[in-house]
Amino acid sequence: MANLHKTFGGYNQVIRLSDEKREELIASRNELRGRIYQRHEQFQHVEDKPYEELEFQSQGSFETDTIIAPENDDYDLDDGVYFIGPLPPGKRPAPAVFHKTVLDAIGDYDASKEVIDKETCVRVIDKKGFHIDLPIYYAGNKECPDLAVKSKGWILSNPVEFIAWFEEKAQSGFQKSFIYEARLFSQYERWLSDVRKNDVQIRRIVRYLKSWGDLRREEMPCGLIMTILVANNYYPHDRDDIALKETLVLIESSLRKKFQCLRPTSPVGEDLLATYEHKDAFMRYLQQFIENAKKALAEPDPQTACEHWQKSLGKRFKCQEIVRHSAPYIKPSSGLVAGVGSNKPYGNIYE
């Protein structure tokens, strides 16, 4: 039974967004923030301005560090733009007005290849290949924001709640007050640094599924759905190859019972797979992934086992030096081999 935990470690380093690319995203984000804030300053003394303050908060996979570097380099960052004011939904300008405010503020951003006004955000596509999504919110405070959806109006949506939900699964010690209270900003920065250093297994498993999905992008669910499916079905183990296989089995079992993915935070209970059009293809790919994983775990030769994983994970899952880094092969007992296809523990759980 080949142990490819170290090979998965190398794969994780390949697909995990590098520090250099993270810095590029942050630099672009900060430039856009500066442009939007400068526009806000110009209207600081306008009497009928529909908001009082302007704040920003990055969100999504960049914050939870489940972001990947796709094979085609189309990585992204979500940075929420928060218009803070007292007006209830019925008395605010329409969401499209706030979208236009952000668009006008960005203007002719030199680094941008294209700026797109989407339903829930303004997307800035950078010439380097990545993009920044700017979802727009209005709130009396950042704990109860409404998302500006052009066709539907104002919808309660708090991305910080999702960060908190996922980080509870990851047992990272995250507190929402890190974001909501300025006095805790230094603690928030330390937490972010620790997240990057520790890189716990559940984050790696999310990345593996996202990278698998990236190879079949048009037919696969979005990263948010992949993250929720992993978090709800995560199987911890001291080996990533076993943890991944068992998590896949649990995901498939859950989806066969009921093909749904319920949003855990506002709007709570929304089925993110309700309008998904590629159920059969996704379930077929998932079954193939599980079969390849089972074959890999049952295979005594590390090189052959790696090739089974590579069928699902692609060429970035490197097998060239697999023999040199693998432990000597010891023939497994018949009972252990029989257990490869089941959803049973194989070793000590440490995360």
C-alpha cells in the first residue's frame, strides 16, 4: 500500500498560491482601495450623500487561505466595498447607483485589462492575468451588511460569517472581533500569519478538490461549493492521500442521498446547487476520482500509485521522483488491503 503523503505535500506547494502572487493581489487591491477612497473623499461634504463612511474587507478563499494557483493563472481576490450609513433598504439608492460609484472611482486604472460590472460585484481584470472582484455592500455596521445585487436589490449577506464558519471547522482560533474591532487588528494580522505557517489539513484538502475541479472548469461547481462540501464531509487523517480519499467518499455519499449544498451563512439554507446544470458530469467525475484514489491506495508500487492519482489531479501532481522519496515497500496485510475501499480509519488522527 503506497504512502504518497509526501507527494501530496509537493503537490500542495505547486497549487497553493505563492507569496509572490499573493503580494501582487494585495498591491492591486490596495491600489483599487485608494482610488475608491479618494472618490469618497471628494464627496465628504455633500449634504445628501447616502452613506457616511467607507470601509473595505477582503473575503473568500484569500482570507481562509484555500485559494489556489490555477493552471492558467486566473487567480483572484474578493475585496468587499462597504458603504456605511443609516438608510434602510427602501430609502437607499438602487444597487446600480453604488456599482456606478465604484466604476467611476476606478476610472482608467492603468493596470487593468478590462473592468466588468457584474450582478454582485465590479470585476477588475489585471493585465498580469489575475482579477479583483469588488462586491458592494451597504450596512449600518459591518456585522449586518446587505449585498448590492443589481437585478434583485439588497440581499443580506455577511462574508465574515462564512470565514468564521470555515475557521471553526479548521479550529484556527479565528474571532469575528478580529475584523470588527480595529483595536484587535494586530491580533488579526498574527492570526493570518499563523494560518499561512500552519496550513492545516482541511485547507489542503479544499485546495486538492479545487485544483481537480480546475481541470474540468466548465462543468464543475464553484470554489465556494467545493469548500462547503469538504468542510461538511472532512475526514482527518495523518496522511493526506487517505484523508482526501475518505473525504471524497463522504461527499459522494452525501450527494447521492440528496444533491444539494446548503449555504451555512446568510442567506442560510440557500441551495447553491439548485441551478447547477452538470450534476451527472460532476457525479461521474467524482466517482472516477474515488476509483482512482482507491486504486492508488491499494497499489504497492509508489510510481504506479502516483499515476492513478495523476489521472484525476493532472500533470502538476508530479511522479518523476516518487521512488526516491517513498518509504520502502512492505507488503500489507490482507485485512488492510480489504479496508482500502471502505470508509474506515487507517491511522492516528492528529488534526
